[in-house]
Amino acid sequence: MRLRNQVTQLFASRCYADAVAAFNSTHQISLPRAEFDLLYASFGEKHKAEDAFAEHVVSLVSDGKLSELDALFLSKTDAVELPDYDFWAIKDGVVSRVLKSYGLGLDADQTHAVACPSMRALIRARAGSGKTRTLCARASVAIRDEHLDPDHVLMVAFNKPAADEVRQRMRKDFGCPDYENARTFHSLAHQLAKPTKKLLFDEGKHPSQRAQSGFVQSLLERILNPAFKELLYQFFRKEIEEVERLGRDLAPDEYQAFRRSLEQVSLKGGRVKSAGEKYIADFLFEHDIPYTYEKIWDWGTFEQGQPYKPDFTLVANGFDFILEHWAFDPRDRSALLPDEWGVTADQYRQQIARKRMFWAEKNITLLETHGGELAGGREAFELTLKERLEDAGIRCQKLPDEEIIRRVFENNFQISRMAEQFLQFIQRAKKRCLTVDGVSQLIAERRTQDQRLHLFYQLALRVYREYESELAERGAMDFDDLLRQATDEVIRQGADARIHLGEGRFVKIGDLRWLLVDEYQDFSELFYRLLSAILQANPTIRLMAVGDDWQAINGFAGAELRFFTDFARYFPGAGEAKIATNYRSARSVVTWGNRLMNGLGPEARPKDGALTGETKVVDLGKEWIEFRSGPQYEEDRKRDAIYFGDLPEGTNPGMAARRLARAFKICIRLFLLTKTGKLLLLSRTKHAYGMELGDFRNRLVGVLAAITGEDRQILRKKIRVMTAHTAKGQEEEAVVVLDASQTSFPKVHPDNLLYEIFGVTPTEVLAEEQRLFYVAITRPAETLWILTEGDTSSLYIKKLMQPASIDRPVNATPSSVTAEPSALYKRIKERIDALPSVAQVPK
């Protein structure tokens, strides 16, 4: 055994003479001659194969033939002991030399991605890491190295601006002045399918959204017969009955975050924060008792100047009444509150006592309910509520059902809201290639016990069926139909399927050599089927997909992250690389992004020499706005009056006006500190501090113009405001994230769970909300301010404010190869390094 091991090691080290000498000088019973000869022959053949392979590699490297190197890699047999990562490292050096000869500068990560020798490759690209540059470099190298017609390299993006950017950069920066074949998926599908039907979508960043929403809303209004209205009314009345069941599937911290950010929608159309508050709001609406939800009452400097917003302000018999729904029974000394609330149960009881005293001093009746009274269910709670109201002299006469339903549907909010939900249901179904009957079967197999879900499925299936019928009657199709038709066309024609380029030009699928996909994290089943059909029609196409799983925020449109996370399952034998250096943002911005996403994948790196930058959380409540009367405050009051707009002199502004004024003051202070004089404001929704974002910007511009004297039109170009969703791909020197509160980031709506049938879970809803916040905080180049208020801060703020010790040192070098190089790699590297004018292969 010892002789066999010794001889084997000598053969493996190419020491043939020593192996023969050891065999001849040793008693050979333990290693028969025949076995020795077999070892000699097998190692000899193996080393001949490796020598031939090495010779071939060195020859191709010397000639700079990248595509032939890849072909050699793909044909490599097990007899050649060169791990894939070693071959990739060899190619890195060659690609680096080729890129330099083209005048293209890429960093080590980007070069490693371009060098990927696999037929299928996924590139994980963090925010600001140059994914478009990497895609364009890969396309440019392929065109030059393989002497390709540029039309044979297809680059696909999800929106028109991205496709246009790719096309322009290929022409201007990457030496392909005639490059044309960059397009959106819907453009590709249109060219493949050549549809004759009218297309129901809008051009722009979000294909089909406006046209389809209007289409579904008009459809909904048409089918709103009494029976359908009754079902919708029952749906609106339902709370999520399975929240507690869902809680069993979540970790405790996730469940608390889910419950804390969950909002309900009342029959009146407003959003409330708990099931108990929804019961109350619905009861008041059904009994024609006017109310205002969370009306702000000014209690001066009480409670450290924080606004007081009692749950419900009622008007009955010509008087105000206040109705507070406490979290627990104030008399229960054993009741506790979650740690995330930021107050103890005793502190909460003290707040209740102060609020009782506050209303007593104002001589306003305070009515009280509490969470413990929900234990008996909705009907029992409503009886308790009715008794409390009637004891206070408030008449409770329920309106007839017909009148309630009429009032519900007077409110266009409910119609437009349901149109959005039904459209999302249809889009999710179509993105998963499910017909009406397919969804119906899926629902039957799941058999939900949740009455709200059951009602929604009934309604959504009816709308989906009507939607398809109406499209057929109009001779129209939507974007998803177009994709499906394009897929069918590729399957039918195979390699002969044509992509029409205009002016009589076209390229056949069989002629394509490269397909590069941008924003791959937004893929869906429908996109995947089109891509698979193309690859099946032409298996020789090289595929490279690039995306950022930390920026996957389009689940509402049917995107599924599984195509990214399980890339190798969908494309066997795929290679994977990452580009992680953030060239956009300062070091502190990159650090906060990594803190937020800690443990969820490869981290981003700041570029060498990156500015430190500024990242901070700004408490709105601590920004003082002077409004007090008195001569000692006059100068400051006049200075700050500008933030209140047209508030008459001597008027005491309410808390809502003060919050808005504080937000303006903070945004203006940052604007005046910027170098470029540009500012990007981001919000979770289309509203911030009680105003629509467009109005918020206009008011802000007006205040700023009054302060600086600068022209309003110029200022409008310098200050942008948008939602976090639409900010993806944007960047600015300074960014303000508005209203980063517990109910904004994350913002969990009960309607999210209507799509459980499509695999939507509370865990994934929360994960996507976290990714959305990551998108928001990674937009700035230098300065990030996040606006919060008191103890209502988003749970994500806590992640950002963790001690700096959690920040691991970020490796400044790419993670391409860390394993010990193989012997064959070392031999090939020595020969390559000896070649004239060849960049050294990385170690």
C-alpha cells in the first residue's frame, strides 16, 4: 500500500523516472507489475491531455481569442484537472488585456464578470456598481472578438429609458456606432409577434399601467350590479381574519413588524391601524354618525409638544365626542405592550390618565373601548360599542343596507382601489401563465377558510373573466398577451422566427449569438417562457443576465425573485459573478445600505477614495418652528412664518401645519448645503405630511424662492420628488427620505395578502418592503437625510443605527478566486506570464 501511494504521488507530480526507480528498488508484491504499468499509462495519457490543453490555452491567449477560449473551456474533459475558477482566472488576465486594447477601463469585478466563460451567466450587481457598463463591455467585446454583426447581439431591458441608455452607450462609449439591437421586452415581443390586435398599454416606464387601470375601472363600473355590489360591500366589511394564523408562520420580530405596519381600510374609504379601529369606523359609517379619524388636537407643550391624535372625533347632537380605542384594558394590571412600542404598559396607563384629564378639562365627553373587548368577535364588540354610544346620548340607528351600499359606492376611492386590486390579480395570474380556469382550479385546490379571501376570489375571477371577454370583443390584447403570443411564435417558427428591426431589416432568432438581460431580478414566469423559447430555438446563444436581488421591488407586478436566486436551476451549468463596488455613493451611504441588508447576500463596497459623506436621521419633532406670541419671540416668529404659507398673523398653527413647516425647513436647510443645488425627495407613497407629493414640491419651491430670490422655474428643475418605487435607477447628490415612520417603511396593506394564491406571504411582503427602503437610501451620491418623528421611527432606522462594530471590514479586492490554484493552472500561468505583452494572470 505504501509503495502504491508513493508511486501514485510521483506520477501525479510528473516524476516518472523516480516512480520507475522506486518500483524497481522495492519488493513488488504490494504493487504488481500490471498495476504499475496501468498507473504509468493512465497518468501518461492524462498528462498528455493536460499538456495539449495547456498548449492550446497558451496559443489562444497569445492570439487573444476569447470566444475560442470559452469553446475550449466548454469542451474540457475530466482528464484535464483544471477547476472552472482556475480557467476563469486565466481568462481574467486575457480579458483585461483585450479591454485595455479597446480603450475600455473596467474594475476587477467587472472584468471578472465579462470574462465568465459559461454559456449562461448571472451577474449580481449592487447599487451604483456599473451594471450597464458591464453589460455594454461584454457586448462590445463579443462583437469585436467574434467579428459579429451588431444586430446579432440582443440586449433587453424592462423600460424604454434603460434600453435607450444601453443603445447610446454602445454607440458613444463602446466603439459600436451602428449598434441598434437594444430594446424593451414589449418591443421585442411586438417585433416577434407582429400583432394585428390593438395593444392595451402605454409607452414609458410602466407599460400598460394607466391604460389597464382605466380599462379595469370602466369594466368594474359596468358590472356593478346589485349582487356584485353586495359581495363587494361584504368584502369591504371584512377584516383579515387570519392574521393570527399568519403570525404562526413568522418569526416574532417579523410578526410584530407585520402587525405594526398593517393598515385596514374602512367602509368610508380611509385607512385605520387595527381591526378594532376598523370595526368602530365601519359601525359609525353604517349608523350615519359623522367622524374624523385621528384629527389633530393641539395640547401645547404637553407630551413634549408631540401632536395628540385621538382615534375618533365624533359629531353628534351638535357636540364633539372623543372615542379612544386603547390597546388593552387600562384596569388590567398584568397587561403588557410589545417592546417595539417604545413605551411600557405603565407609561401607557399614565398616558391614558393624562388624556382623560385633558378631555375632562375641555369638557368634552371621552368614550373608551379596548382591545380586550374584541375577544368575543365583531358582533359582540359592536354591541358593546353601541351601548357606550347610546349611554352618551348618541343615537345608533343603522342605515338600510341599500343606503349603506349606495354610500360606499359614492366614494370613487373604493372603486379605483378595487380596480387596482383586480388588475394586480389579473397581472399576477397572467405573469404566471394562468388562465381564468387555471386560477379557478388553483383556488379550488387551496380551499381557504378565510371569508375575506373567499369573497375576493369570487369577485376577482368574475372580473378576470369579464376582462378577457372584453378584450376579445374589442379585438385587443394586453402586454402579457403580447408576450405569450411572441413566445408561441418563437415555438412555432423556431430559429426562423424574426425580430423586425424596421425599414425592412430583421434578424432571425437563429442568427443571434448573444442575449444580455438587464434588471433580471424583475423576471417572471412569462418572461422566462419567452427567454426559454428563444434559447430552445437557438441553443448556441450565449446568455448573460445582470440584476440586484437587493433591489427586487416589483412583486406587485408579478415579478418573482426565484428566477434570480435559483438561476442555476433554470439554466444548468450557469456561471455566476458579482460586481460590488458602488461608484455612485459616499462611504457612509454604502455602509448604511450594507447595515440594512446585513446577512442577505454579498455586500457592496465603496470605491477607492470615496468621500465619507453624510448620513443622518433627522427627528422632525426636534426641529423648532417659532409660532409663539410675545415680543421676545417676534424676530424668530417672523423668520419662521414663511414656512407656514398664508397663515394669518396671530393665528396659532395646528400640529399638522407645524409638522409640514418643520419638513420644509429641514429640506431647505439641506438644499442650501448642497454643492450642486439639487435635491431629491423620496416618499413611500404619493403623499407626505398630509399633501400630495406634487403639491409638497410646489409649496417647498415657493418657500425656497421667497428665501433665495431664485426663479421658481429654475428651482423646479433642481428639486425632484417621487415615490421610492419610481426612484429606482435615479441618483442625486443629496436625498431626503420623507416620513420614515413605522407605517410608511414598511407599509403593509391587508390587500397584500389577497394574493396568497400566487405564493405571496407576509415574510416576502416584509422582505420586499425592506428592499424598497434599500433602494431609497442608496440614491444619494454624498448626503442622505432620513426624516422621522419621535418614537414612530421605522424599524429600519434601528438597523441603520446599530453600533459601528457590526460593520465588517470591506475587502477592497474582488472575490473571484480564493482557493489554492491547481498545479495545471500554475504551469499555464508561468507560460502565459512569459509571453510578450501579455498582462499577468491574477494570482
